[in-house]
Amino acid sequence: MGQDLNVGSWVIVRHGCPIAYCFNGEEVEFRLGSRQDGVDFVFEVAALAAFVETSQEVLAELTRA
């Protein structure tokens, strides 16, 4: 692949959006929304850990605000 990130679209995720996941070997696949109108994200484990860490920082900042 040669790139750290491949982007095909952007989405807005609102409260109540269905979120599902499954394991695919060394990666974790997330689906936001339904099969008909959703979007999929695929993370390597280390990238998912970095995303979760950043997400926790964002939530902490929002809580302080």
C-alpha cells in the first residue's frame, strides 16, 4: 500500500449512530451506520490504540471546557 492513510470520503457521526466492529486478522473493522448507508474504517491495532488515546485526550478536554 505504501501510505499510512487512504481516504475516500468524510462523515458526520451523531448520537445514536449504530457502531459495529469485527476482527479481520491483524486489523479491526468498524462500521458506522448501516450496510446500506454506512461507512467502514479499518485500523491496524497500533493505529487503533493511537486513535483511542487521542480520543481520550479530546474527551478530557471537552469535559474541562
